[in-house]
Amino acid sequence: MKKEKKTEMSIHFKEIVTFYNNFWDKEEKENKKNIDVGWEYEQRRIHLTIFDYLKVNEKFNLLEIGCGKGDLSEKLVKKFGGIVAFDISSIGIKKTKQRINEKNECEFLLGDATNIPFQNHKFDIVICSEVLEHIPDQEKVIQEIF
């Protein structure tokens, strides 16, 4: 039974990767946003909430899980300098790199949030905004973060 569940997860994982690669690729090819005005407002509100919480002007080791095309990453870099941007989509990582100035000390990693490739306690802050609802094994992601 365990093997069957793993297979289902593997199929779902591939579907998620394909969906986000296609989503960001379509946006790039059509040279337009796939996001409506309501979503942009909501995203801005979420970002402001995150920044209200992170008012400290210190340098942090910061990991952003699910960086997407880099909307939040770009703002985090402006405030904190270097970050680690992590996403399941290679096209999302590419777009994030394009948005962030190469002079900043940033690392860009492609991967699965259920298997984060860092040792425990490496990061002072982990941001996982607008991500968990897209992941079948949310508990595993939370375990990885903590």
C-alpha cells in the first residue's frame, strides 16, 4: 500500500510541476500577466502583512519556499539583501532570477518542498506564502520547515 501511495504522489508531483511550468511559460510567451486585479490586490496585502511582521532591519538567513516568478522574492531582496529562493518550477526560478539583480547574494534552487535540501536550523526565517494549499502532503512540508 505504501508503494501505491508513493506512486500517486509521484504522479501528482509531476502534474504540479507541469502545471506551473506551463503557467509561467504561457505568461512569458504571451508577454502578459495571468493574474487578475483582485489577485494583485490580495498579493500586495499578503506582502505588506509579511513585511509588518519582519520590521527588524537585521540580516537574516531567509528561505522563501515557493518563490514562483519572484514577486515577493524581489521585495525580500530589497529589504534584506540575499535570500534563498526555492520553487518546484524551473521556469519560476528562471523568472525569479531575471527579476533579482545578480549583485545580490541570492541562491536559486529547484526542488520539492517536501524534501528541502538544507540542514536543520540553517535559516532564521522561512516564508512559505501561498504555497501549502497547492501541496498534497502539507504536513510533510511543515515538518521540513521546522
